[in-house]
Amino acid sequence: MKSKLIIACVVLFACAGCTQTEKAYSEREIIRVRTQVVRAQENAKTTRYAGTIEPVLKTNLSLQTTGRVVAIHVKNGEYVCPGQVILDIDSTQAVNACTTAQAAWAQAQDGYERVRKVYGKGAVTDQKMVEVESQLARAQAVYEAARQQVRECRLVAPCGGIISGLETKTGQSVAPGVPVCAVLDVTAFEVVFTVPEGEVKHFTTGERLKGNVECAAADVVLPVTVTEVGTTANPLTHTYEVKARVQGGKEVLKPGMVGVVTMSKERSETKGIVIPAKCVLLKPEGHTVWLKENGAAVRRVIAIDGYQADGVRVLNGLEEGDSLIVDGYQKLYNACKVTEIEN
């Protein structure tokens, strides 16, 4: 009798344990997600793009000869005037070559003067005179080239502006043609931003589209005019680079500031569904999204019409009222139970 009671208790506890395990497993299977209701919206007439403030004119500077830097006279962010010296490289060899060339030129000049005096008396042939003149011209050319080599040992600002990108240190060797720094003209600015391939058709090269740029760092909103539209897309982001000239702002704008561009252009007023780009997953069957239906996750194949600043335009596959899963979709599998994340 006692043994039967013990067996009954063991079975009861086992059943209770199984029930708790099943309940815990069931709770683990409910995945927390965040959803939004799919709504059709009118295509807006204004679109916002994030860009970067840059100077219209940027002059990259480099040396024309190889050498070791012996002196740097400016710093990044410092304003330089036209003709101001930026840095010097070792000019010892260039100066020695110039001194030698100068001496050879002086000797050629002296020889020319001597021959010219007797040439006038008919004591020297025309051929000899032409030869001496040629020697003088060659010596002068060599001297001028040597002087230019000396000048090229000094990097000079060709225009006024702010020094940027100067990373060279004293004692470091520089190669000819390799940019050393840049001079930024801060009297005129432009904003550079990217446009999705689905919207670049609204921008035409040569067409002066008008809009505004809002720069929070400078606390200004300034008018802009599109001046350049890229012709080649970025292969990774499928976007095109667009440049817009900023009207004014030289007193407060600085290179590198973030500017949010709002462009105005007549667009189609037809309604369409736009969803966040992060929700669209590329699978073997095509572009897909996750929907919440009757408390479960369901994968839906959609067709997209292109990309724009605020998401992906859906051609078909979604309808108004669908519950689109926008967060937590990474852990989903078909027909799994889902629950809404509480805000």
C-alpha cells in the first residue's frame, strides 16, 4: 500500500514538471516584435536628404620635387594669404646646382661680350658668333631651370583660404605630385548629398532646382540651388551624388558640418505604400517582409518600385491595414507566435 502511494506521488510530480516545462517552452516561443499598420500615402512634393557642407573651391597642393621637410610654417585650420609659405624641404642640392649654373651663365655672358666686341671689327666669323650666342642661351636656360628647382623646394599657397589635411611632419620625405594639404576657400559653400536611384530622375543636370539646407550646428536655414548631378551610381548604396550651391552662410558655416537638404519639385500626387527599407529582406524567392496575422508571423513576398529617402516604395504584395513587423523580425520563422513590444 505504501509503495503504491509513493509511485502515485512520483507520477503526479512528473506530470506537473512536464506541464511547467511545456508552459516555459511555449512562453519562449512567443517572440516580441514591434509592428506598424501599412498605410498608403501621397507622394510628397518635398524630400529631405542628409549631406555635408563643403567649400565650393578646394585646392590640393603638392610639391614638384622629392625632398625632406625641414620647416612647416602653418597649421590645420589656419587662414593663409596668397603667396604665403606653407612648408620648406631641404634645398641644399638645389641651391648648389643653382650656384653652379649661375657661374656658368656669368662665364658665358663674359665670353659673349668679348666675342661681340671683336665681331664688330670683323675679326670673328658669323658662324663663331652664332655659336657663342647659342652657348649663352643654353647657360641662361640651365640657370633659370636651377632657380626653378630652388623655388620648388618651397610650398606656397596659390590662393587665400583655410589649411586642411596637413599631416606631414618635419623630417618626413615627400614625393612629387602627392597631395600635402589643401586650401579651402571659405567664402562660398555647397552641400553634397546622395539621392536614391529611384529619385535621381527628378534631378536633371543643368536644371536649377531650388531648396533649403538646414544646418543645426550653425543654427541656420539657407537657400540652395542644385548645380551638379552625378552620372554614376555608387555600386553598394545605389545612390547618386548631388551638389547644391548654398546662398550665403560664409560667416557661420564650416567645412564638414551636417546639412539637411529639403528639395522642392512637383511630384506625382498618386498614392503609394512606402515602408522602412530595413524591413525588406532579400531571399531566394525575392524581396520579402514579415507580417503579423492572428498573433503569428507570416512571410510575404513583395515587389518594390524603387528607393527614396524615407524608405522603399512597394509596387504590390502589401495592402492597407496589413500589420508590418518593423522590429524583432531577425528571429522570426514562419507561423511562430509573436507579441507586441510594449512602449
